[in-house]
Amino acid sequence: MLQVPFIRENKDLVIAGLAKRNINATNLIEEVISVDEERRRIQTELDGLLAESNSLSKEIGNLFKSGETQKANILKEKTSQLKEVTKELNESLNAKAEALSQLLYKIPNIPNSIVPVGSSAEDNEEVYKEGDIPVLHKGALPHWELAKKYDIIDFELGNKITGAGFPVYKGKGAKLQRALITYFLDKNTAAGYTEYQLPHLVNEASGFGTGQLPDKEGQMYHVTEDNLYLIPTAEVPGTNIFRDVLLNESDLPIGITGYTPCFRREAGSYGAHVRGLNRLHQFDKVEIIRIEHPSKSYQALDNMVNHVKTILQELKLPYRILRLCGGDMGFTSALTYDFEVYSTAQSRWLEISSVSNFETFQANRLKLRFKNSEGKNELPHTLNGSSLALPRVLAGILENYQTDKGIQIPEVLQKYTGFSIID
């Protein structure tokens, strides 16, 4: 969430930044400033009346001590009237503060200056590419056909049990899935991230804290009776560990990692491009999260990108990195890099990771602060990245590692799977 003083002092910058997201925010920003001015006016009037009331209370006490009861009672009547006025002002102040919060929740983060202009994925900027696209044997299959051929993922059984988008992993498919999770966690902890096991449901405050609510409410599964939400990513419970926390500067940086299933409604998703593992309602993901000093967050972002690179290099999958344009960025992000792996059997790139810097946007919503070297409270920067999302990584492995004899297992995973081929 953007800070109101920043919006007041940088109105044109904010409007221009949001225009990069293809949002005309002029009226919204003007309304924020107007509501805030009214809120501050009420606060000033309220503070004045409270000061007057306190002064009268002291005077009343002195009058009673000196025996001037009649004068004291007259002033008591005045303080009673002031209490009624201050009560009304308090109610108005709370209403304005709530209205201001609701307006601020609608405003996405301002893109970093290096974010390219654009309206959709077609405008994203490729910044890196690595790995040779393998030449597959005649008769190579897409992963959903391979899953059926080798009986390792059952999409129809998942459809029977729950519905489309909830696959069942079986045998060597389940072991490969588990191997990837363990491998990702081992890589992350070796890089200094502390592993957490996190809840798979969160409350409404957690959803607001990281920006999924109200922006993505329709994409989240909602347990209405308990008002809890199934997590769309481990970012939500992981980052909310630090909600309402005051850190010391010496605590920074903080890095955590965790594996969770993720749940997304993905309403309206259908067609050939979402077949098999390409788009699921439930999937597994290993996440990395960082809390950083503002002066060091972009170096940390580069380090996170390089960390994900090493994983894909070890898996020997062809991949590329995109810098997302303003129109394709998430609501909370200031800068996002997407990783895509090439699916040879589908002849298309599949997104497997997003690594983002949110700057102070989430920290402000979370009321997360740190005490800086001058003893003042300051907002840290939060970052997160997929390290990695499993479905499309698994799809890439199945398709790119297939041979006419079976599906080879990447060498780095064989100590986790206990086998070298699915046949």
C-alpha cells in the first residue's frame, strides 16, 4: 500500500507511474488527497477540542479546591458539551480513515523506472536465455500423454475425486514430485534461507497484508463459515509471519523458504493452453521470501534471480528470463522477473517462476517496521520468488527428457528419486 504522505508529495509521479500499468489514476489519487485533507482537518479540530477539554478539567479541579463551586459547575457543563462534539468528531474521523484505507487498497504499486511500457505478456522484455532446446525423437508426446502412457499422473481420477485441475500423482510420478520439492528446499536452505512449514489457510488480515485481498478475492478459495482463505502461494503465510512486527536493523536481511500446496480458482481458464499441468487449481510450490533493508533490496533481487538460475542450470532445462511490462505485473510488485522453461513437445514457453521486489508496498500494509541506526522506525522492502513452482517444471522434465526408451531423470534428482528412468 502506498503511503499517504508519499502520494501527497508526489502526486504527479504516482499518476505517471500508474499510467505505466495502463491505469488512469488521476481521479482516484485526487480523491485520496481530498479525503486525507478532510481527515487531517477533523484530526486538527479534534486535537484542539481535546486540549481545551483537558485544560478545562484542570481548571475545574482548581476551582473546586478553592471553593468556587458555581464557576466549576458552569465549566463542567461546557466540558459535557465538548465531549459530545468530540464524540461526533471521533466518529467522523474513523469514517474518513476507513474511507481512506479503502481507497488506498485499490491503488497498485508504482512500477520501478526500468519496468518496460506495455499492456500484455507480448510486451514483456526478454533479458536472458540459456540452454539448448533438445531435438526429440519421432513420436515425442506432450506431458499429459506421457503421464498416461507411463501411468504417473492421473488427470481423470483427479477429476472424479474433485474436479478438473486437481491431478493425482502416482508411483514414479509421485516420487519425482517429492524429489523436486526436497531438492528445491535443499538448494534454498543451502543458500541461507530458513525452512518453515506454513499453514495452508490464512485469515482475512493476512490476505490484505500481502495484497491478495481485495485485488484477487475472486481467484481465492474461501471457507466462508470460518472466513479463511486457501493460500494461493506460500508468500501469503510466509510474509505474514512479520505482520505487526518491529525488527531491529541488525535483524536484516531475513530469508525464509517453505513448501506448500497452492490453491487458485483460475476462473475462466480453459482451452488447449491449459491442458495437463499447464494450469491447475491445486499445485505444489517452494517459495523464497526476503525482508531487506531498502538500500540492499535490488541487489537481493538480483541474487534471487541468480539463485533460481542455478537450479535450472542443474536441471539442464532450457529457460529464459523476462522483465514484466507495466501491464503484466502483479498488483503489489514494483519489479518482476518471470522465468519460463521451454516445452519442446508443446513448442512453447511455460512460466515456472516469478521473482519480485515489492519495495515498501507490502510492509506498509503489514505494518512491518524496523528500527534504523538513528532509532527511527522505517519500512523494509519485501521480496519473494518461486523456487520453484512444480507443475510446469515437471512438465518440462517429462517432455524435454523423454526418449524412445522412457523418460530420463535429471542427474541432480536421481539421488532423491532412487531411479534414473521412468519406463
